[in-house]
Amino acid sequence: MADDQSACPWIPLSVEGKQFWVKSRFDLDSVSLQIFDGVDVWSETSMVKNIKSKTKLFNPNVEAPVAKVLQHLKECLQYNSTKGQFSYQYRGQRELILQVASNLTGGVPFNWKFEANQMDKESLSGEVTMPLLCMVTELIQREKALVSALKRKDAEIEDMKAGGGKVSRKYLETTPFNHKSFQEERVQSKGFEEIISGQGNGCFEDEGQALYKQVKVTLGTLNRRKQAENEAAEPDTLPVDGDGPNQSPLRDGSVRPSQSGSRSASPKKPFSPGKLEEKQTELLRREALERKLEEEKQKQQQKPKKKKKKLF
């Protein structure tokens, strides 16, 4: 479930004037929620038993099956949902409470609290920082590709004009695209100021959500592939000092006792395709040399011995 949730996109959620982003994973018997407040990532996972007890605690007069509670919370957390009224509270420095006040079918009041704990910095990097860096890099490459396509289109239009071609309507005519001017105009536009003042709250709208998911899925695939390559190329663990055949004898001639309990094996070296190829090449070269020497030896043995001539 953790891998599936990791690939889920962040959804913007404005709560009492503060911008949050949430990602959730709902199963038949559990719900997992992550919250990003712009500084840290917070997480909570509730199983069936906890969901039942929390439903009774927050809604003493409500009788609802777990599946219905999960479906209702899922609808409240959907993008641009208006089903719930959210509020938040930091409890100390390690816990974030996200409260939801809503109504079930028939107008029955329903309350819920997500009690999320602060995750480590590694989770912040894996869920936010690194995916965003990959997204920015990909968007830069896409802009370069689009600029290149526009330049080719402009060249095509100029060629058609040189051949006497004209647009059928004057308003369809365009000027050649200037990338530098476009960037300057964009930075000086009101839209640019709105994006900065909004602190990136539009990053995970429709297109951003799709790109984030694509990045996370690809990162997961690359990590699994790298792990498989490392495992396939790992050499057998060497015996630790005192366990192998080259144990150093003591003064009385006895063998030094094993120290496997006090000394760990050497760490395994990371996979290096270049070194592996060099070893394979050297092995083939040695085998070829051994075959050649064997063939020459057989030829020498097959040659008939010359009889010595008698002088008298």
C-alpha cells in the first residue's frame, strides 16, 4: 500500500487560509493519509479497528459501517470537494490534527480527525523535493522542444510566403516567435506575480498531478531495476578474519579461534559494469592462451623423432 500511495499525486487543500497538500490511499479496511504543509510531511494510517473506535469517539450517535465511513472521507478529500469543512491544529512539534466537519446522507452530522505524525526528512525528500526537481527538469526540456517546434513552424510559414502563399484571414497571421521576448513578457506579467504570491498552490492541479504520478512511477521502476542489478552482481561474502583457511597460527602452533562474533564481513562493493566486463575479457583471454599452449604441446608430441646418423 505504501508504494501505491507514494505514486498518488498531491492534491491542494486550503484550510483556514493556510495552504496544504494531501495524498490519500483508501482500501476496503484501511485509510492512509499524508499531509504536506510546505515545510514537513505528516502521515497517518488507520486500520479497521481504529476506524471503528474513532467513529464512535467523534460521532457517538452515528452507526455506520467502515466501508461507508471510508467512502465518505474519500469524497471529502477529493480534488475541489465541497463536502467537508476543514480545520487544523498543531499539537506540539510532532503532530498535526486535520479536522473534518461534514454531513452524511440525510444531513446527519459527521466529524473526523486525522491525527498525523511528522515524518523524517528522508520522506520529505522522496515525496516532495526530488519529484519536484524531476518535474522542473522535465518541464524545461518540454519547453525547449516546443520552442524548437515553433521555430520549424516559422521557417515553414516563411517558405510558404516566399512561394506566394497568404493567409485567408488577416487575423490568423502571426509574427515569428521570439523565445527571449516571450520569457521577459511572462516574468513581467500579472500572472507571474499571482503564481508567486500563491506560493505554488497551482503546482498540483490537473497537469501537475499527472506529471507527478509519472515521475514517481518512473523513479520506482528505476530504483527496482538498480536494486536488481546490484543484487545480481554482488560477490559471495568473503570469510571474516579467523574463519577461513589462512588463519594465522599462535606461538604454540594452535589455530587462532574464530572472531566472527566480533568482526563483521566487509561491506559489499556496488555493482560496476565496467569492472565486470574487464574480468570477463581477462578470463576469455586466459582460456584462449591455455588452449593455444595445449595445441602446441600436442603438435610437438605428434612429430616423429629423427634417427641419428651413424658416422661409422
